[in-house]
Amino acid sequence: MSNLAKNYNRKKISFVRGKGSFLYTKDGTKYLDFVQGIAVNSLGHAHPELIKTINKQSKKLWHVSNAFQIPEGETLAKKLAKKTFADYVIFQNSGAEATEAAIKVARRYFFSIGKSYKNKILCIKNSFHGRTIAAIYASGSKKMTEGFGPKVPGFDHIEFRDFKPRFPNLRKKITNKTAAIMVETVLGEGGIKPIPNECLKYLRKICNEKKILLILDEVQSGVGRSGDFFAFEKSKVKPDIVPIAKGIGGGFPIGAVLMNKKVASGMTPGTHGSTFGGNPLAMKIGTKVVDIITNKSFLKNVRKNSDYFYNELNKIKNRFPKIIKNIRGRGLLIGIQLYSNQSKFIMDLMKYKLLTIRAAENVIRILPPLNVKKKEITLAISIINKVCEKISK
Ligand SMILES: Cc1ncc(COP(=O)(O)O)c(C=O)c1O
């Protein structure tokens, strides 16, 4: 009997080691891992540079309190500020902590300018910002909040639709109590649905008009996953606050909230903290990941591989138009939307040793490491094709 609580529906398989894009079971069976801890292992398993970094730092210093200066965190924050819209960073340990910190930063900003009545966050219905008690109410999802009442107040919801108007009644939903709009740049759990650039621009315009803040949740889509450092970059929109996590640690738990100077002014000493957040070991690893990912040729390669992947997937879609409804996503955050439930398809892919994971709306989520090799994509394509052939027989 397992003593782990039953809050996950785990597949009956476990792994003993990983290397690059592959995972291995105890008996040596090799799986192509296009889940990568759900967009966490951005550089694949056991990346040599990360092993070197962790080994070196583990002999020096793991953890000190945020009561002291942490130069390793200064370095990573400086790099993030240099490469992004951000002026300031607060480090955390996970995505949900980062989104909660984003909410705190937004509310605290309005408090600090004497407008504490502005504390509501407007989110997309059925989005995903994590599993903490406030983050589940931010999602506006019945499934995630059921049984966890009382309801946490302070969140309103808008719809995000596949057709126009994309955000119906958006203006009406913004009241004088609204502090911020918070959306995932690409809805991940919600079915790999990118918010089009013109819609991001529209959100920014409304936020400017109403003098409220724009929070873009890049926990899943950020740190190179989209082919740019952030998925919103092509839109040229500048958010005020961006929570990140997952990919920045390359497998080590790191979260962060990035913010501009204006909103950071509210975060005075004592307003937020985290025992583990920003520890030297995490910071060294995060710095190495950011150094590798922000290398120009690295992101260029992500885009090249992503183009190849989408092209090949669209060929399969054209071959099996009754099985595959849509291919969507950004960069190497890819969704294959089926006409019917995707669970059996995912199990079939697993039988052929390809690991993928579900998202809402019958979507199969594909999350290779960002340094995936073209031949590994080709292998995945041949397996997806094989499963489609099997189903269509
Ligand atoms: C967009 C988004 N925000 C927040 C989270 C929560 O991150 P974590 O599971 O690290 O708390 C996730 C996790 O999937 C996510 O996709």
C-alpha cells in the first residue's frame, strides 16, 4: 500500500534515471520524455553544465537566510533585469508562490499610493495560476475550488474565447476596485491556447486607460519555452508584473516575480518573504539556465525546431482530419487537439515509448526540452503518426 495521498492520478510507471530527452526505467526501457516535468526540465535531464554547477555550489553554500546579502541572487536578478522589462525581482520556489506574490505586489502598489480599495484581480475563467488557496480562486474553475471554501474574495473573471470578441464585456468587468488584469500569455492547463498578440496589446491599452496593472503569468510559457525569452515579447507589450517558475530552474525548484520600478515601490521591508526563496544553490542553477537559454543561437534553435515540429504535426493533421482537430501553441509549448478524449491516445503514445501529458479541451500537451534534437522530434512524429494510423484502421 502506498502512503502517498491519492491526490494524483499517477500512471503505473516510474523511472530511475534521465539523460537529455530520455527517461529510463529500472529494466532499462527508454522513453522519449516530451513532458519534461511539465515544462520544468528546460535543458533536459542531467544536463552536464547544470551538474557541474550544482556540484560546485553544493560544496560551497546551499542556504542562507534572506536576512543577509545573497550575491548569487543579486547576479541572477541583474541578468533578468537586463534581459527583460523588469527592474526588480523577488525569488520564490514555485509557480503558485510566484503568482501569489504577483497578486500581492499589485495590491500593495495600490495600497502604497493610497488606493487600497483597488484590490480586485480580473482573471480568465478556467485559467490556471497554481493550487494554493488564492490561486485556485483566481482560476475561476469550479473543479479546482470545489470543497475548498470559503471562497477567497478579490477575483473577478472574464471569458477568453476562440472567436471575436475574444474578451466579451471586458470593459464592463473593470470597476474602480480593479487593481490588475492577470492572464497566462499562453493558457497551458486550459488547452495550450496562446492569447494573440493583438489581444495582448488590447489588454495593455485597457490597463493604461483604466490605470490598472497588467500581470502576465509566464510560469509555463516563459524562459525560452515560446521561442522567445517570454511569450509576450513579439507583441511588444510591456507588462507590469510577470510571475515565472518551471523552466528557470531546469529541474530545480525556483520561482520568481518580476516587476517594474513603479509597482516595486510598494514592496518595502517586511511586505513579503520566503525562507527558501533565492537561496545560493537555486540562484547559481537559475543563473546557469538563464545564461544558456539567453544565448541567441539557443533561442534561434528553439524556433527552428518548433517550426519543424508544427510543420510535421500539421502534415499528420491533414492526413488524419477526423482525428486531429487543431495544432496550436507557441515555440515548444505544443498542443494537439483531438476531436475526442485524448487519454487513450496518450496511453497509446506511451506504449510506443513517447511520454506526453493532457491539457483541457482534449489537448495532448507536448513539452520537449528546449535543447531537443531534430532527430528526437522526428522520432516523436513517427510515433504520433503510427498511433493515428492505428486508430483510423
Ligand atoms: C501558468 C501557470 N501558473 C502557475 C502554475 C503553478 O505552478 P506550480 O505548480 O509550480 O505551483 C502553473 C503550473 O502548471 C502554470 O502553468
